[in-house]
Amino acid sequence: MSTSTVPLKLEPVATVVSRTPFQNALRRFTRHRSAQVGMAILGFLILVAIFAPVLAPYDPIKPIREAKRRSPPCVHVLGCASDKPQYVFGIDSNQRDLLSRIIYGSRLSLEIGVSTVSFAIIIGVILGAVSGYVGGWTDNIIMRFMDVLLAFPSLLLAIAIVAVLGPGLINALIAIAFVSIPVYARLMRASVLQVKDQDFVSASRALGSSPIGILVSHVLPNALTPLIVQATLGIASAILDAAALSFLGLGAPPPTPEWGLMLGEERNSVFNAPYLVFIPGIAIMLTVLAFNLLGDGLRDALDPRQVNVK
Amino acid sequence: MSQFFLRRFLLFLPVLFGITFVTFALARLLPGDPCLIALGERATEEQCNAFRERFGLNDPILVQFFRYVGDIAHGDFGESIRNKRPVMDIVLERLPMTIEVTIGAMIFSTFFGILLGLISALRRNTAVDVVTMMGANIGVSMPVFWLGLMLAYVFALALKDTPFWIPPSGRLSSGVTIPPLTETFHWKQMGGPLGMIVTFASNMVTFNALITGNFKVLRDALWHLVLPCIAVGTIPLSIIARMTRSSLLEVLGLDYVRTARAKGLRERVVVLKHAFRNAMLPIVTVVGLSVGGLLSGAVLTETVFALPGVGTQLVSAILARDYPVVQAFTVVIAIIFVLVNLAVDMSYSYLDPRIRLQ
């Protein structure tokens, strides 16, 4: 029996890269298909919002005297006569350039989404933290009140609040922020309850940390993941709700370049100038879609159950 | 079993109380003197005193609240400031339309949502699945009223003179009317709760037409409901489709489904009888929760399709500061929403008997 010696070839073993949980999450997030799409749309929108004054060909509020009302889009590259002035999305019923209004509207939409959700998170986190930490009657009263707020269809409660405060953009935003507080309060309370009695918190308390110190250094980091996901999805619904209120004439007053208001103002033009209705709707949809996709991506990326990175 | 239902019902009462409290508190927060709002700026001090006396505004706030709750329990929402009619009459006139749209949209979204979700789950990662889930993502991001306007444009204008034309506005075609039930059945005018129910049923055109066998009107009414229901139902449809897909995929991976397959059951039986029944719970929850969205959606789209429902009335009431009307609609819709979720809660025990035992 002859033994043939096989030269031992050593394949390079795949190098084990150790990553922190954050790096893992970031990796999952950047490889997530919907997150990529969401990021792309959002990045585009942010750029448009920042450079609105540069990008917008006309003033979003002042009417263009020489333009005809509801004139259809005219783009030179697409065959519109070059001696005519170029209106990419057409002219609205008040002789304003729709493109410029859409561009400026992106600022407002992002501001609306971020400001309402920030407000709701701050109040919600405080209420939830107090509720979870103090417990007892305080907890009961706060959470039952939150339950009652959740018993209303949110948009309807927002409408009722606007009825009390009076129509207007700021009031609409307050109403929308107010109705979204309960979700954050519940999330925060759940996180507080989760870590409240754990050893590291007791240890921290024994070492003399104040309740606020414990909250900031131990509870908040644990609550951050669900809060971030909820906030991203919350921005999407806040933008939709704000558009709805403006559409009904209860939000931004004319001539604000707000997409919902633009839809509301032009709703009667749908049969003779459909582009005036179509385009603002697409703008709202894209923005909301971006935040929804981003929220889905974040949820998947931050879910600790998905440890393996493909 | 009955203990389970009773417990759930008792949990519902504090929520009901809370709803009335919040709307009551909102009304008290209304800026300005209610007397000046109701009677106008020129009201004299004497008129105002009489007004406050008449509506009990001089009583302690708690007394006012309990009187308000008692009045609601009797179906009395006060009087509309703007058109000096009992608010309950306006509710009975307007609410049926909104309920019709909501129910129609719910049927549409539940049926197609579950169907699309099922198909996606069974054809996972195929083109059908990808397209459906992309569509669902877009569906949840659309403003309801915009979709309504677009549907009106496509079906009423672009498809004009084709068999696919669908009316874009109104509840019935012009010239088509339906008499109230009291007239059809030669009943006497009724008061009290029974009278309210009869008025409500009469104003619910599809229901009225169905039980009186007036199929011409029924067809016309349903025809006018198609576009609003599609518009309102699209967001919940997307949510239900996503939930059905993920819930079914989770169940399909479980051991007992493998067992069912291993013992040679047909795929259809495995999916529909074994997997789907157990995937129902989260789907039913989502359907229940989407009722809130459906009701708000109906309120929004009514203004687009010129339907005589809560929406148009609510907006004009807000602009006219007619708060009793706003308050009544808010309370009624919140109660409907809570009741539907109570029903959903109770249906769990039917879908999953283990819940009953806890």
C-alpha cells in the first residue's frame, strides 16, 4: 500500500471581524433594501428643502402676472415651444408656479413631521418615565388618560382639538402632536418597567444616582430602539395627518405652499387640470413612503434577534 | 364564557366615561364666552344670564359633566348653535352615510387584503409577492383624499363613455329617491330610542333599499359607493395584506403545519384549515384597529365625493364654531370605534379558546 502524500493546502480561514452591536445594526441597515430606497428619497427631499431658494424658478407665493391660470406643464425639452416660458409642473388656479410651490412645500412637510414628532416624544417620554418609575396612582391616572386618548380615531381627535384651538398651521401641529403622545408614553413606560428592577439599576441607585441620572444613563438607552422606529413611522403619519387637516381647510392657511392645502385648493380642478392635483399628492406620497421604508429598515436593523448579518 | 364577556364589557365602561370626559373638557376649553359664541357679540348681559341659566352654565363643573353624560345616555346632544336644530337629528341624518362608506371600505379592504396577503405568503419571494408588498408600501403612504380625487378622475372622466364609468359624486343619481321606512311600511312617527333607530335605518340608503326590496335604488346607491370605498379602503387593505402575509408565514413554519403536511393532507387544507385559522388572530386585531382609520378616512373622502355624511358637516361646523355638533360627532365616532374593538376583543375567544380560560 502506497501512501500518497497530499500536500496540505491551507485555505485562508475567513477572518473573524468583531463588530460592535451598533456596527452590526448599521451594516444591516445600510444593506436593507427598503432602507436604501427610503434613504435615497429622503436624501433627495432634504437637498430639495435646503436648496429650495436656488431650485425654485419662481416665488412660491406671488402670482405670475403674465401666466394663464391652470396652464398645463410646459417643458422645453419635452417639445413645448421654446418661446414660451417654462413651467415644469404647470400654473395653479392663482397663477403661481406649481413646481416652486412643491419645492418650498418640501421644507414645510419635513418641518411638520419632525417638529410634531419631537414634541410628542418629549412629552410622551416624560409621561411614560414618570408613570413607570413612580408607579401606583400616578401611573394609573396617566396611563388611563393615555388609553382614553387612544380610544379616539387619531385624526378625528385632532380635528376636535383644532375645533377648540381654531384652524391654523400651528394649532393643527399641536393637535397632531397631542394625539401621538400616548404611543411614546406607552413605549417609554414599558422600557422603564423592563429595567427598573434589574440589578444594574439597583446598583446604580445604591451608588447614589438620582432618578433622573438613572433615567438618562440606563433607561433611555434601552428605550431608544423602539422610540427611534416609532418616531420614524410617526413622522410619516404626522405628515399625512397634517396634509389632511390642511386639505379640509383646518391647517395651513392660504397661500402657504403646503402640499395638503394645495390639494384642497385645487380639488375642483381635478377634471380640467388634473396635474394640479396629481403632483402635490405624489409629493406627499413619496415623502411618507420614504419615512415608512426607513422605519421598516430601522426596525429590521435594530432588532437584536437578527444577529446574523447576511 | 359569559363571565369573560362581562369582564370585557366592564372594562369598556371606564373608557366610555373617559371619552365623554375628554370631549366635555375640550368644550370647556373653548376660548371665549360660550354665551357670546352662541348669541353673537351683541348679546346683552341679561340675555347672557338667561342663556347661562337655561344651559346650566352657572352650576358647578361636576354637576354640568354628569348632566352632560346623562343627556348623552338619553340621546340628547343639545342644540346646534348654527341651525338651531337638535344635534341628534343632524347625527341621525349624517352618520348613516359615513357608516355605509366605512362598512363598504371594510369589506373591500378585508377581503382583498387577506387574499393578497395569502397569495404573497404562499408565493413568497416571487414576482407576485414583491409587487404586492411594494404596492402595500405605496398604499399605506397615500393620502386618502388624493386617492379619491385620482379615482374620480380616472373612472369618471378618463373612462367616460365606457362600461367602466363610475359616478364620482353624490349618494344617488339625480331623480332617484327613497322614502323613509315609516312611509313605506305606514308606521306612525315614533319617538324615543326606537324612533332614532328607525330614522337611522331609513337614512342608511343601502339598508333601507335592501329591506324594502327597492333594488333599483340599491344598485344605484352601491354604484355610488364604489369609488369612496376603494379610496377609503386602500390604506387598511395594505396593512391587512402585510399582516396576513407575515402572520401566515410565521405559522407556516411551525411544527404542526409540517405534521399536517407529513400526514399527507392536501396543501389547500393545510393552508386554509390548519395554518390560516391560527394566523387569524393578528389579522382580526389589525382589522379592528383599522376601523379608526376607516372612519377618519370616510370623513375625509366624503368631502371629495360630495357625500352627505359626517365629514362635510363636521368641517363646516368647525368653521362656524358650532361646537355641540363637533362634540356629538366626536363622541359618537369614538364610541363606535371602541365598540368595534370590544367586538374584536370578544371574537378572540372564538378564534382562540385558550384566551377564554385565562
